[in-house]
Amino acid sequence: MILFLWIFGVITGWNQKVGNSDPGTWIARLDAGIRMILYGQVFGGFLSFIIITLLNYTWKEKLFEKH
């Protein structure tokens, strides 16, 4: 997941100005990859946690049946 987020960040920030770096430089691309990792892990993990918790709560009778 981290590798995917890093590659996705580098590709999306390819010719963009990231932070104080000039557009299109490798520093800007690497910075975009690192930012995508951080934001992707925080926000993606948070949203996944909410979705999984809601699914477990709503399906608890079917998932955890007593035999």
C-alpha cells in the first residue's frame, strides 16, 4: 500500500509545485510521494476504520451467530 501511494503521489505531482520546490523537479516529485503516503495512510485508514466498524455493527448477528 505504501509503495502504491508513493508511486501514485509521484505520478500525480509530476509537473506540480509541491511545497517550496519548483515544478517538475525530483525533489517536488519525491515530496509529493511522501505527502501522498502520509495523507493516504491517515485519511484512507480512518475512512476504512469507519466503514469496517459500521459493517461489523450492522452485520454482527450474521457474522457472529451463536450455534
